[in-house]
Amino acid sequence: MERTIYREIEATGRVWGLAVILVGFVLAALASFFYVEHYGHIVTGMTNRIVWGLPHVFAIFLIVAASGALNVASIASVFEQKAYRPKARLSALMAMSLLIGGLMILVLDLGRADRILIAATTYNFSSIFAWNLILYTGFLGIAGAYLFAQMSKSVPYAVTRKVGLLAFVWRLALTTGTGSIFGWLVARPGYDAAIMAPMFIAMSFAFGLAMFLLMTSTLCRLSDRPIGDQLMQRLGRLLAVFVAAVLYFTAARHLTNLYTMEHAGFERFTLVDGGIYTTLFWLGQILIGGLLPLAILLLPVFGKSPKAPLVASALVVIGGFAQIYVIVIGGQAYPMEVFPGYEVVTGSGMSGIAEYTPSLPELLLGLGGVAVTLLAVGVGTKTLRILPTNLSDANIG
Amino acid sequence: MKIPTLKGADISRRDFLRSGAAVATATLAPGVTLMAFGGSEAHAAADADKRWGLLIDANKCDADCDACVSACSKENGWAGEGNPETDPQWIRKITMQNTSTGREVTMPMMCQHCEEPPCVDVCPTGASFKRVDGIVLVDKHTCIGCRYCMMACPFDARSFVHEPVINQKSHAPRGQGTVESCTLCVHRIDKGGRPACVEACEATGHEAIIFGDLRDPESDISKRLAQYPSVALRPDLDLNPGVRYTNL
Amino acid sequence: MTLFIRLALLFAFSFGAGSLAAQERSSLLPDIPAASGEPHAEGNEYWRRNHMDLMKHDRDSTLRDGDREIAASLKGCFDCHAAKDDAGQVVTYESEQHFCRACHDYVAVKVDCFMCHRSTPDGVDEHALQAAILPKKPLDSTDVQGVIAYLNQTESKPTEAGE
């Protein structure tokens, strides 16, 4: 049995071609940023009622996926699964890259992005948002240290394990913080639920692993390195567990809401007559992001296909976007019950379901964040010894 | 309803100075401050022994009148461009109908100046803050425009400045990329005045908005609150807003 | 060398604002627009060096504590330092002749104040002033005619505003 050998990927024409395309997306995102910065958010689809729009959907997806992507490394060093160890470096790199991409979107969408230094130096510790800034930067540091510990020959394995444990605990805290951004918004019927935190953790497990599978197989294909079918299927079965967990938390959240009359209106909006949000919920999140991947991963008809885990991962990513869209935008679109028992007849910008049409600059900014993530993974694997030369089943057993 | 209690007999240095005589201060050199008694009037400043509030009588409010809104707009230099979803909305008129009885009610809505403001809790930089006299404001010097306060506000009371602004009033700075809301005309209050909406409503003869100190049991607003039924919006959240409504 | 520059600065500043006409400037130092009203008791040098600290201190006491009788406010600045263009019209921050820009452009320090604060005394209609010097912005990105007109205006308008 060959030892795991890590090597930089080679800069082939295909790699360069991909890099050029990604840089194009990053430039488009920067152009959108300056455009919005110049004219103000009036040129986006965001309003006083939908204050967080498409960029935030992208950002939250990437940030949630970031902590999930670290799980492969955690499984290797915290839960002592040797088969996962060759992918641990990649896992840490992807976690950092996803977080950087997500944070870039969040920062560039700020009304005053030029004041990022104020955000970094002036803290209000009763704000979960401020805590998240600490959790995010801490995560980057810890994941970086974890990567270093794995790659350095002088760091003993026991230390690497400890850093890995810290990273695992930290990532749980991070996703709890991200979920709590919504869970602690007491005034809005679409949020205000403690279950947001564990649900976001389940989402991070699923989205992170799906992104990991997609990116790893792409990297292996780009660098002509083998990746074992059994390995993919093993990760695929794990993905199935995570997808089931997301469905479970989703069911628990909505069933709880349905039981309280107070939330019946919001549930009706999400599940029955919310238009785009209802469609995205049932078709996007539940069918494409939940039931279909489960069927592909678990039913014996598809289970033997080597492509199955990849197809399922792609579906989980699409469903994940739909889920976050419904949570972020749908949760804002549904009006707050300021006057129980009354219906607002006229009230400038306070009545009915808020409308939102995403604009091109928002989409470009979001895609730019994804491009930054992929570029960072590419540059990382190009310059550092992160990707194993051989991930075939025979080699890693 | 929570009634704000009067604080104990702890007299701050500022009150002590104020009670004796008016104070004038002068900076002789950096670090050396001269304080003199007598002379000009004392600096009117935020006072922890006060809590400013409004009492809005929905019965006296006329559905066809928007004097309070236009007075606010004029006083603070904000104006809409015809799109209520992106326009600044420091104060707005709401007309609503009881879903079971059909009764129509009309009234102005603005920042409720909560005692426990969610916007202040969630603001990552501390730009959203509450003055000691209960007025909730945005410090636009530290606002980064993240809009989390708008997510947290139960009353949709805040707006985000979606476009570049010029020609602001010098007492009401506002700018692109930051969040803003009703200041309770803090610049007037600090000089002993009343909010523009209150004066405008009074001028129309409706007198639907009453302004005063909730901590002073002798103030008109406190007496009325003690005497007649009134409600806070979203009482379930227990935020103890400084703006109260009667005859809803 | 440093001492020389300092002396030169002091020399230039002590001549007072606006004593050197723009067309016959003898140095590369900024032309500081003339002010009205009483001179600063602490001296111009003190205010040049400390104005930001003073204003920052007073802005916080105004905003947070409600102290409205403060020494250093932008409103206070423009009581005396409302620079005018050659036509005698008060200029906004968009104009290079604005008081703040005289030095801030020179040292390449961006002033953030006028994103939110007005840059002229109360009562001046900044909209009218800006309309005269700024290209009209297009309604939105789909307004192709508007964008073309905007770009044409931007090209034809000189950057020296307020002339």
C-alpha cells in the first residue's frame, strides 16, 4: 500500500482557463460593488422591507458550508477515522476558502463597506452579529493553524488532534452563531426560533460535505488524479445522513409552528400560498435538496453508479440555496404582526407581502463570492501540498 | 404597562451645577477647563431623570391629514421619491381595519423609542444607541450599513438611505448607506422644544400627539396615561416603548 | 530639510488665506480660502492641527449627551468658512474651492463628513448648486438613453466644478 503523497496540482491549460473564468467573475463582482457604492442600494432589488437580499443568500450559504466543509478533517482527527485523513488538508483549505468567499460578499454589500475598520474595532457585545465577526475571524485562524499542524512535519499528531478538536468545537459555535442571527430576531414570525441554531448546524453538515465532494472530484479530474468510487460512495452515504437531518429539523420547525395559531399565517405563507417561496420550499428545498438526493444515494437502483454522490451533491447545493432563500428572503417578505387583529389598509410600505426582485449587481456579487472561494481553493492546491496524488480505493483503503 | 419610576434622590454633578446657577465652561488650554457660575444658560443636555415619550390618540387623528409627516419631512430634510419601499420613512400614516368588526383606525407610526430596543441589542458596532433620556438614535459615524437593526425592529420604523443625499439640515445629518429613523426631534428637545410632528398636529387643531416626560408624574402625558387606557404596540415583546397609543 | 518645509508652511500660512491669487501662486502650497468673522483665539495653527480631534470630541458629546453648545461643529465651521467661487457663490464639497478641500486635497486625505453632513451653511440650496456642476444621473441601469446622456455630460463637464 502506497503512502499518501501530497503534491501541488500542475498549472495545465485547463487550470489556467478555469482561473481566467473565475477571475472574470471576481471582476464582475467588484464592478457591481462599485456600481452599488456609487448609486446607492437603490439600484439593487433590496428595500426597506427586504433589507437582506440575494447577496446575503450567497454569503450565508458559503459561510454555513464553510463550517461543514471542515467536517471531513474533523472526522479524520477528532473521530479517528483513518480513511478520511488524506482529505483532511483539503477539508481545512476548503473551509477557509468558503468562509472568505462568504465574508467578502457580506462586507461588499454593507452600506458603508469603507468602514470595515469600524466593524473590526468597535464591538457591541450584546450583538450576535458582533460575536459572529469574532467567530468568523477565529475560525479562519484556527482552520489555518489546523492546516499548518497537518502539513508541518514538526507538529506531533497529538497536537494536530487537539487543534482539530478546537476547530470542531469552534465550527459548531460558528454555525450556532449564524443560525442565531435569525433565531434571535424575536419580532419576526419567520424567525424567532431556537431550532434555527441546530438546523443551521445540520445544514452546514450537508451543504459543506456536498461542496467538498464537488470540489474534490473537480480538483482530481483537473489534475488527472484518481479518486475511488467506494470513497465517493462512503462520503455519499454520510451525505444522506446529513440531508435526512436537515429534513428532520425542517419538519420539526414547521410542525411546531403549525401547532401555534400565532404562526399559522406564516406557515400558510411558506407551505401553501407564498408564491415563489412556496415553490422554492417544496420544489427546491424538499424535493431537489432533500428527497431526490436521498433517493439517489440510498436506493439500490442509483446507489451503484459512481456518479450518484456527485449528482446528489449538486442537488443538495441547489436545494440548499433554495432553503436559504426561503429563510432569508421569505422570512422578511412576510409582514410583521404589529397590530394583531387589524389589517393595514394604507400604510406606506407596511402592508402586505413585501416584494423583491433580485437585480443583476446582486447576482454578480454573489457569484463573485463563489468565484473567490473556488479561486482560493485553486491557488491553495496549486501552491501548497494539499491534494493527495492518489485517492483511489486501493491506496487509501 | 410598565410605568417608569422616578429615580432616587441621587443628584448628579450636572444637576447640582444646574440647580445653583447657570454654568459656563471655557477651555483655556488643552486639558485646562475653567468653569464659571453665572453668565449664559446651562447646556441643555440629555438628562437621565427624564424619559421622553409620545401619546397618540387614534380617535383624534384624521385619516386625510398628514401634517405630522410633512412637518417631520420638512424639519429633518428627508423626502420620498414616490417609492414607499425604498423611501425614507421617519414617520408614516397608517390606516387599518379591524378584521372582525370592520372599524377603521388611523394614526402615525414612527420609532417607538423602546426602553429595551432590539435595534440597539443587535447593532454590531454600537451605532444604534439609546440616550439616557430614552431617545433611540443611530450614530451615523459608526453605522456600517449592515441593516441588522432593520431586521430586528418590530415596527419597521427604520429606513436605509438608498441614494446619495445632499442639502441635509445641519441638525439632521443623513447619508447614503446608513440607517436612520425618527430622532424624536432630539435637536429641538435639547433646546427645550417639542418634536415637529407634535407642533404640526397641534396647529391643525387635532392635538392627537402629546409629547412629554414619562418620568414626571405631573406632566400632561403622565397624567393622561395614568387616567385613560393606553397601549404599547407589540406588548408581547415587553419592550416598554416610549410611544403609546390610546383609542386604538 | 524638514525644518525648512515647516518654516515654509508657517510662512505660507501666516500670510493668511487667499492673499495669494490663484493665477500668480508662488508656491505649491494650498490656497486657503478666506474666512469671515473673528479669528480663532487659539490661533489657526492650533485648529489646523487639532480640528479633527476637537470636532470628534464635540460630535460625540452632541450626539450621545445632547450637548448642543459646543465649540467645534461643522455648522460652526461654515459660519465663517463658507468658501465662495469666483462668481461669489457659496460652493459645496463637490467643488475644489470648498474650504475643506483646500488642504485635504493637498494632503490627499479623504473627508468622510459630507456623506451625511451638508457642506454649506444652512439656508444654501445645495441641490441648485450641485445641479449646476454635476452631470444628471441616469434613472436606472436599464435607462440606456439616460446612461448615454450621463456619460456625454461627464466627458464634456470639466472636473473643476463651480466655474
